Amino acid sequence: MTSDPHDPERLAWLRLARSRGLGSILFFRLIERYGKARDVLRALPRLEAKLSPKGFALASEASVLEEIEAVLRLGAVHLMADEPGYPAPLRNIADPPPVLTLFGRTELLAARAVAVVGARNASGNGRYLASHLARGISERGLTVVSGLARGIDTAAHQGGLEAAGSTIAVLGCGIDVVYPPENAALQARIAAEGLVVSERAPGTPPLARHFPRRNRIIAGLASAVLVVEAASRSGSLMTAKLAGAEGREVLAVPGSPLDPRHAGTNQLLRDGAALVTGIEDVMAALPAWTMAPAVAAKPSRKAARLPGEAAAESPTTAPLTGSEAKAVMPSGTLPDQIATLLGVEPMPVDEVIRQCHASPSAVQNALLDLELDGRLKRHPGNRISRALA
């Protein structure tokens, strides 16, 4: 196919991809049968009886042209599944997305990648470990893939941005939609220094049914999926299951059986996932990865912006600050935020202060409140944990 956004075959491909009641598996079966998207469109009158029970409704040419113009205005691009640059590992999964919308460094699609995923209500130790492992992955020239959710995903993206490998954020909404809202600055930074990916049209809201579909793209882009924290029933476990089914490596960080946020990862380990306590464990699980494809230098952070926004000055230092850093924190009062960070494993008070972005005195006052409420336990070495009931 040509890269001309208004090429007739691309228009036909996008119309089919955006049609209601036509999943990706059926989409590719039709392409395989008829050869070209335009030929599928010509065959639709003969297929109507078979497609109608599925609720099929062909996307209008006007709606597709409107989407193309919206993508161009955003400075993004469409990538069709049969075009050069579409990542082969993703194309080879059971139901690859027919179309990707990309904003940022599209060359990252060719880099070797490790997905780092986990709980939204992650512990402070989990957030720290996710960021630390992601930074180590990125330092080795590998790209960190995650879903830009709260908690572990956010920490993973932040760690990935701190080295050359960078990060890819896979959204469950349009690339011009910020979700969760507190990750606006982080999403803008990823668009400038990494890559934002979605199979949805611009403007698509973050509906719950979109996220399980998003997870297959995360698994498909990566050669391994590392789960840092996950409950026994969670989207992170779904991503790991999808990865295993597609022949990817599955890795997990062990945790206390007393913390439900570790129930899923401990189950993965029982099922045969590779145990990870540090970056060397990640690399040991990938013995063939002696080198990753070269990744171009990251652009200046001055380019950081959300799709469609005017370029704005951004901090030039690597660490996330301000609203970017606060994106890792849950909402609520400071004691409630700290209580969410704490697990049954002791955590340094200094790390609590760093993640809360509050003054030491405010954190100490909040810790005292938690201690008086019986919600906090102190340990030697200025460490604290959640008090067990």
C-alpha cells in the first residue's frame, strides 16, 4: 500500500476497520479471501445476509475522511496492518488490529520490547520497583510497553523514559483523549520522547470494553510481559495470559501472600512464570537478547505536547516533576494516599516522602495519624508497613 492517506485502497481498508460488527479476525478473513479492501467493499452486497446477523454496518466514506483529517491535524499517522513498519510480532497474533494510530517516534515499533504491567492501586514498593526495572530495561536498549493506567503502568512509563530505550503507551481510547486525566503531562512527554499507540479513532472515549482489547496489543508488541503487582482477577493477568498464548515470555515479581496485590503474580509464578527480583532476572529470562536494534536519540523535551495542542516549554531535566510526578499517586487525603502505598512489606519513609511529593513534616504528621488509627506499623531502619488486621 502507499502511505498517501487518501489512497483509495487505504480509504477502503479504514472503512472496513471502522465498520460496526466486523471484528479483526473476520476483517482479515475477508481480506485473505478477496485480496484487497476495495474488493471486499464490492463484495459486500453478496455478503449482506451473512454479515447482518452480526450487526454489521459499513462505516461511511465521509466519516473515514473526517478521521483522516483529524489524524493529520493532530500530527499523527495511520498505519495499516499490511504496510511496511507494522510490527511483525503484533501482526502475527491471533487478532491483530487492522489499523494503528501513532503519535510520536514510530521507529520504536521496530525495537525489541518488554511490557511492564500491574495493579492500578499499586503499593509504593511496587511503583518503585516497576520504575527501577523499566529504567534498567530501557538502559539496555529495550523499549518498555505499558498501558498508561494508574499505578504500575505509570511508574513503568516514567522509568522507560529515563534511558535510550524509551517507552510505548498503548491506549484504550483515542490518542487525543487523556486517560487517566492526571497523566496528561506524562502522555505528552511520551508523545515527544516515546510513542503513543491506539487502534481507536481520535475522540474515542475510554470505555471499559476497550481495555481488554488494548491488552492484546501490549502483549503483541512485546517479546516478554513482566507483571509487578496484580490481584487474582485483573487486566494485568489477562495481558500475561495473552502473552503466554502467543509464545511470549511471562515474568512476575513475587510478593507477600498477605497482600492481595500479589495474589496474581504469585499465581503466575506457580504456573511457571520466570521469577524476577531485579533487572538481571529479566535479562536472564531472555538469553537470546544479546543486543537490541539501535534506537535513535530521543528528541528534545521541548516538543512535549498532547496531540493537537500548541507546543509548550517543558522541563529539560530527566526526572518527572510537578504534575508528571504526581501522576503516580492515588487521590484522597495524604494519610489515605500513604495507606494505599503501603503493603505488608516494609517501605522506607524516605521513599514514601518521595512518592507523595509532600513535605517531610506533612508526611510525618500523616504517618502519626495512621499509626494512631492502627493502620501503620513501624520497623527498624525508619521503615513502615501496613498494619495487619
